[in-house]
Amino acid sequence: RIPEIVYEKITKINRIYLNPSNCRPAPGVIEAIKNADCIIVGPGSLYTNVIPNLLVNGVAKAIKESSAIKVYISNIMTEPGQTDNYSVSDHLNAIIEHCGKGIVDYCIYDTGEIIPEMIKKYNMEGQEIVEQNIDKVKGITFLQRNLSTISDGCIRHDPELVAESIIELICDDLKYQDKQNDPQFLMLNNKLREDKRINKIKKQMAKDAKKNKKTNKDKHKKNSKFSNKYSDRIQSIKQADEMIKLKEQKMR
């Protein structure tokens, strides 16, 4: 009912909380956080998905104490009744206000170009592109990446592009630690290169398929135009040919 209350009271969300407040994390969650090399937060509904998970007892504390790289994937579009007019900074500040500093080291946000028609569709539903304002947050490294894609008529994060951005970040961190010969670096770096190669092939195949489709469509159009214009004449020629064949058969 959060969006409903927000619109009813014409106000922004000040704070959310869990009730009961003593809920515990699922078995294995804290151990997974402690053993992680990289912790990814988001994307998801800020107040009804992302923050509630961080408010579970022990989760935020475990993330802060972890030596893992902590990455927040910012939402592409705002959410009615939750993040109206929110910028990237507003999303991060909401997380910090609820959980304290140390939850996020890096923030990856989308700078890809989205088709205006799609944005207009979302605008009609009360959603806008998350403003790329990053000046209101300190102590976090921001990375601009092209993350958006159109899937089933909706603006979505491209999972391959998100994964690629995260792997690049981990590889850069390992390079910084002078661990280019580390098995983890070699594995991730090879995967990154292979994925880029495969994606390049996929893009080229899609481009070629689109080109072939257009060529075939143009051919079909030409044939259709010719057929429509000369259909009567073609039909009369066929009839004449059949008459000639019939006469020849009678003469035999």
C-alpha cells in the first residue's frame, strides 16, 4: 500500500521498517556475504525490495564488515509512489539513511540511449528516467555504462551488459592488487573476452538478419507491385496459352 499512501498524503517516503523488527536472515545468508568476492545490490524496487533485505538483522553489518567489492546497480526508471523524481544520488542516500555508510563502494548507472517512444510510454504511466545526478553522495565511485535494453515492450537492464560491467570491475580491482596471474583473474578475464567476442558475433548476425529481411521484404513489395499492375494481363496470357494447347490437342 506504500504507493497508495504516498499519493494520498502527497508526500515522499521518509523511512520504512520491518515489523516484527527481530526477523532473522535465511540460513547461509551471512556466511555467503562473509565469503563473497563481490556483493551486488539491486536493481529492484528501492523501498519494497532493496532496502527491506538490507534491514534484516545482521545483513547490513555483514556487508559493511565484508572485504568484498560492494556494487549498487541503479534503477533505470523511477517507480510511481516510491521514487518519483529520484536521481541516482537519491537512491543511494535512501540506502545510506536506512543502513549507514559502507554498504556501497561502486555505483553502476545507465547512460544508454533509450528510444523516445518507450520513454513516452513510461511517462504516461507516471515513470521517468532516473536523473543522472551523482553530486549528492560522497565516498562512492560512479561508473557510467550502457545497461538498458527493450524486452517484451519494457525497458530492462540487459543481464549480459550488467554482468560484463561487474566482471570488468572485479578484473580491474585484481589488476590494482597486482594479481594478473591469480586463477580468479585469469578465469574472469577469459570469460569477459569470450563473452565480448560472442556478443560481437550475435550483433553482426542480428544486423545481417535484419538486412536480409529488409531485402526480402523489398523484393516481395516489388513482386506484389508488378503482380497487381499486370495481373489481368498475365491471366489473359495464361488463358491464351491454354486455348492454344487445347487446339493443338484437338488437331492431334
